[in-house]
Amino acid sequence: MRRAAWAGCIGTTLELYDFVIYGTAAALVFNTLFFPDVSPAAGVMASFATYAVGFVARPFGGLFFSRYGDRRGRKWVLVTTLALMGVATLVMGLLPTYGQVGILAPLLLVVCRFLQGFGAGAEQAGSATLLTEAAPPGMRGRLASLVMVGAALGTALGALAWVLVQLMPEEQLMAWGWRLVFFSSVFVTIAAFLIRRKLSETAVFEKIKQDRTTAPSPVQEVFARGRKPLLIVVFMTVGISVQSYTYQVFMASYLKTEVAVDPDFIPKVLLVGALCGGVGAYLFGWLTDRVGRKPVYLAIVSSLVVLPIPTFLALNTGSQVWITVAMIAGFVLAGQGSVAVTMSYFPEIFGSRYRYAGVTIGREIASVLGGGFAPLICAGLMAAFGTWVPVAIYMMVTMITVLIAAMFAPETRNRDLTLAHNATDHDPAGVR
């Protein structure tokens, strides 16, 4: 169980590290390096569009890898996706810029971003499934929450990498310093690979395999027999994904272009927010083991419905203190806490035959509808209306859909994970 905890935690650390360093680069430097022939606003939108490509790739990666996760095991997928993400991020640091090769530069950036997203498509869902199955009843919430502790650590390390590289003179940063951030991902990749290579399959999966109850076509069975839990997972995730990546990516651009804060302050506030988010993730996971998944999730989501308005009011003060408070609240609730609850909640909703596929497909469809395009949509709303109000409305409306979906979700704390039927089924056949 301890090895599984490390494997799930550090793998997600790499995923979020890769995504955060890219998202921060998109907000701070990529509009100049890869899209210099357009206006600053258009350059930011173009940078966020390439960011969205990674989320478009995630469902394809999820569909591809999930069939192996429920048939060959969790370990094989988690090692493979780790290698793909690490290599794609490393190559990003080697790419030529627009000034060197012209239009080929952003095209190569899109390809790398697609591969990065393709590998990430089964990463968090796989780690969540692994840790939920590895933990004994009564500890699943806190152990599975380590996935988001790892995510917070990855966000913090990504922010720290940018804090350090911004100590360089501006000319050196734009010339070659930004590449060091992407090269640094190799250290996280190696550490995660060494831990996951020694990982064992969970006892739950071994029993399912021994009993020959694994699905021959997990993806097909999800759509045939798991439509109800799949839809619940999708709609419980979309709005959370919107808010999470708005705080982690768009807010950096907003603080730079609209509030005009010192750019050096942005990675620092992301670092503080991520560290607090990691603590919040574990505490919320622990709380779900005590009182249940559903009440904790509903409480978090209800607070997120109203959070955008005070967040923007705090950001627009320009005060570093109020900005830090607002970003901490966003990271604790949207960035890490709410997602930490789902790390055990979603695997428990699905039956054993296609658990990996169900969680992966549901989360990654939502990632495209939510987080993938959220920074781009927010930037578009700002460009069109010139005010934060439409952005806040967009965040609030998507969160209301999450609240409605969560009301239809069953309570799953301590559910028997070897059961073949879904927690949403009204009969043991599991055909709904």
C-alpha cells in the first residue's frame, strides 16, 4: 500500500508539473516566442489554444489506454503513460521558436502538446483506481487523495521552476532560460519511473483477474452498461475542471495583463496556492472517510458556485495579500480539494469489470468540455467584453451543473470493490 501511494502520488506530480510549466509558459512567454506576429491578446489566446490541444488529446489517450488498464493491469498503463508524458515535455524544451523556423514552430508545439495530453489521458484516473483498490475500507478517501497531493506538489514544483528561472535577466530568459524549465521534467520522470517499475498490481485486480470477471472489451461495456455512472462522472467533473484550470492557468494571465502585477509575483502565488491545496486535498480525503463522499463533495461544490465573484474582487485590488488569499481559496477548493474527493468517489461508483475504463473516459470527456478550453474561453470573454463579470458567470454556471449532477450520485464510502455492478444500479445485474 505504501508503494502504491508513492506511485500514485509521484506520477500525478509529473503530470501536473508538465501541465503547469506549459500553462505558465503559455501565459508568460509563448505568445512572444511562438506567436509574435499577432496582437498581445491574440497571442495569449493562441497560446491557450495550444494548451487546449492537450485536453483534446486526453480522451483519445484515455480510450486507448483504458482497454489495457482493465485487461493487462494498472501498472502497465501507468508506466507507459509516464514515459510518454516525460518524453513529450522534454522535447518541448528542444523546439525551435517562431523566429528560427517560422510557422513550423507552433505546429511542432501542438504535436508535443497532443502527445503530452495523450499520455495524461489515463494518468490520474489510473492512479485513483490503483490507490482506491490498494487501500482498506475506511482509508480509501485519504489514500486516494494522495493523487491530488501529488498534483499539488507538481503544481508547486512547476511554479518553483518558474520562480527560479525568472531570476535570470529578461533577455536570457526569453533566449534559452525557458527551456531549462522543460528540461527539468526529466528528473521527475526518472524518479516516478523507478518507483512505478517496482509496483505490484492491487489485490482487487488480481482477484478480478483470477475470477475471470474482467471485461473483454471494457470501453464497449462502459457505454453499454455503465452509461448512468459515466454521465454522473462527466457532469460532476466539467465545472470542477473549468474552475480548477481557470485558477491554475487563466488567472496567471489575468494578473499579468489586466491587474498588471509584477510578473515575478505570479509563480510565487501559484506556489503558495498549490502547497495549501495539497494540504486541503488530504484533509478533504480524510473527511470523506469519516462522514462520506457525497456530503463533503456537495459542501465544496456549493461554495464554488459563489467563489468566483469574491475571487475577482480580491484580484482587482492589486494587493498581493488579497490576491494570495483568493488564490489559496481557489486552489484548496477547486484546484485540489474537490478533485481529491473524486479520487475515491469515482472508482467506487463503477463496478469491477470496467472500473478503469469508466473513470478514465468520464474524467477525460469532462476535461475537454471543461478544463481544456476554460482558459481559452475566459481569455475570449475578456477580449470580447473587457470585464471579468462574464468570466465569473461562466465559472458559476458550470459549477451549478456539477451541483445538480452530484445530487444524483449515490454514497459509496466503503463499498465492496469486487462487485461487478455499479453503485448506481438498482439490481445486482448491473445492466443500467
